[in-house]
Amino acid sequence: METFARFAYFTIARDAGVAAFAGGILMIAYSFNPPLALVLGASVAMFFATVMLVRALFLTEDRVAATEPWQVMEPEQRPEGHDGRAIACQQLETLLLSAAKNAAGIAALLFGLGLLTAWA
């Protein structure tokens, strides 16, 4: 079971890295206007949080078999039976929601910094 959680964690971490890279590129592109750059980075983080929440919302025990962590695993490594899918679904949902929580926190921080730099 920890194999599925590990694959799910690194899949979500990869997605977060891509979102952070995109946000960083936008922030660098608009570095001539720091408040705008910070708000753009916050918007990317908030979009990532929204995507993670939507993924967690539509995740079911049947759909967990169509996720990337499940597909990457060898058939003998996958959790077996209905209980295995239920636990895998719960683990993936927990990881998706924690990623959304962290992204929302980063977005709030960047929005706040953008507001503070606009006032300065």
C-alpha cells in the first residue's frame, strides 16, 4: 500500500513543480512590476489549488484505477480487491487535499505580498 502512496506523492509533487515553474516564469517575465508579478504567481498557485480540489472531488474508488499512480504500478504491486481500491482512493484524496491546502497558503502569501508591495 505504501507503494501507491509513494507514486501518488511524487506524481502530485511533479505537478506542483510544473505549476511552480510556470508561475516562476510569469513572475520573472513581469518582474518590472513586482506587485503584478506577485499577483500572477498567486493566481497560478490558486489555479493549482483549484485543480487539486476538483481532482479530489471527482475521485471515486472506481476512478482511482484510471489515475497515473495506479497505471504506473506493476499489476502485482497494486492494492488488491475492493478494500485496496478504497484505501488507495483515500490516500490519493488525502494527498490531493494537502497539496491544495499548501498551494492555497502559498497563494495567500503571494497575494498579501503583492498587496504590501503595491502600498509601498
